[in-house]
Amino acid sequence: MRIVKTIPELKSFISECKGEGKTIGLVPTMGALHNGHLSLVERARKDNDIVVVSVFVNPTQFNNKEDLRTYPRTEKRDCELLESAGCDVAFIPSVEEIYPEPDTRVFDLGKVAEVMEGKHRPGHFNGVAQIVSKLFAIVEPYRAYFGEKDFQQIAVIRRMVELEGFDLEVVACPIVREADGLALSSRNVRLTEEQRAVAPNIAKTLMESLNFAKSHTVADTVKFVVDKINSYPDLEVEYYEIVNGHDMQAIGDWGDSDYVVGCVTVYCGDVRLIDNIAYKK
Ligand code: PAF
């Protein structure tokens, strides 16, 4: 596996590969890799000739300085994991390499970016659009892979792809969970032992709500999830929204869409965890 730190070096490798007619799959990450990321690499490995994984903690998508400061950084281990997962190139640029000048671009991401994470983390999705569009412009991948844990992020990236006219496929991959149901996240390492023990109740409650939803309204199901999660020590729901999976807008009735997803954000102590579940797909 090559470890590449600069854009010119990566571009020259990419143009060599393209010259040989090879397809390129890109997996953008912020490092602190876990099996969720590795499942994306595995999928990219199956679908493409060359797999590029970027490892970059993107400062422009953090609306909270403390979150950026404490975001786990495990570069050496990330490289070992990527090597054994069959990655061809780990692109690990510095902040100066990616942003020699401040990125002032503002994307018109529309209504998919205005709700949920967009409302609670102002500027977050614009930062995601900045970095992902830069990576797409550098790598020009045939396919790019994202995990469904960040369900809304995928919709935002699809919108950015449409806006910018990138010719590539955005591949959404299923959430990977611990044996006890907790969705894998780089932030899980920040949980204390007690918080780690209580955190699986987020996924457990979402699962229970599938059954509850069969005989209750959308509003009752939202209340069921919020009340149940909040009843556990150390868990506090920031929002739970049941949305149309196509456009991220909250629905009022189960019949409002053929694709219905519940998206939750929960503070476990000061660690912000997200998860989601499909009621209809
Ligand atoms: O999902 C993430 O880890 C990040 O938002 C991404 C897509 C790598 C952009 O920094």
C-alpha cells in the first residue's frame, strides 16, 4: 500500500491508473478506523480495480472546536488496518495541503441539508461538501463509498454531486454494529465504561420501535423513542425525527413515503452519537 501525503503525487498515481483503464473507488474517512470503515473498503475492493482511502480530519465540518480537538487520531493503526484490508493508496494530507487558502465556497445544498444535523450543526454540511468535492476533484473516482450511519450526509453528498456535475456513483453501505447493537463510530472510544454499557440502548430502542410503530402513529412513535432513550442514565436525545428517506423531510403519516427512516442523535455524557433505522425501504 502506498501512503501519499500530497495532491500532485496522488494525481500522478491516479492518471497512471486511468491510463491503464483501471476503475477507482474512493472511501473518504476521517481516520480512527473501525470495522464500519473497513466494510466500505471491502466493498470498494470488490467493485473496483484500485481503492483509494482518504484519512483527513476535516476542520471545516466541525462546528464545535472541542469536538475537533478531541477527535481521535490513530494514523499508524489506520495504515495497518488499511494495508490488511487491501487498500492500494492511503491519502493522508495535511490541513495546509487541502486548504492552502481558506475554502470560502458556499454550497446550495437545499432542503436535505436544512433539517436534523443541518439544524443542530450549522455549517457542518457545507464543510462536508467542501472536503468531499475537493476529494472528488482530486481522485475523480468511478465510485465513492459512504456508511449509512450518517444517513443524511449521503443525501447531502448526492445533492452536491448533482450540483457540481460529478460523474460518479455514490454507494451507500449498511451500518455495521457491535454484537450488542451499538452502531460503530470513531467516537465510541471516548465513552467511559459506564457509558459504553448504556449506549446500546439507543439501537435497542430503535429496534423496539419497529414493532411499536405497527400499531401507533408517527408522533406516538417519536415520543416512544425519545422517552425510552431518555429514561436511561447518561443518555439524552437531541432529536429524533422520522423522515422521508428520499428528501429527509419529517413525515406526519406512515403513508407519506415509501421510504421511511428514523434518525436519532443522542448525547451519551458529552459524546454525541447518531444512529438510524428504516421503518420502510
Ligand atoms: O463521514 C465522515 O467521516 C466525513 O464526514 C467524511 C465524509 C469523511 C468527510 O470528511
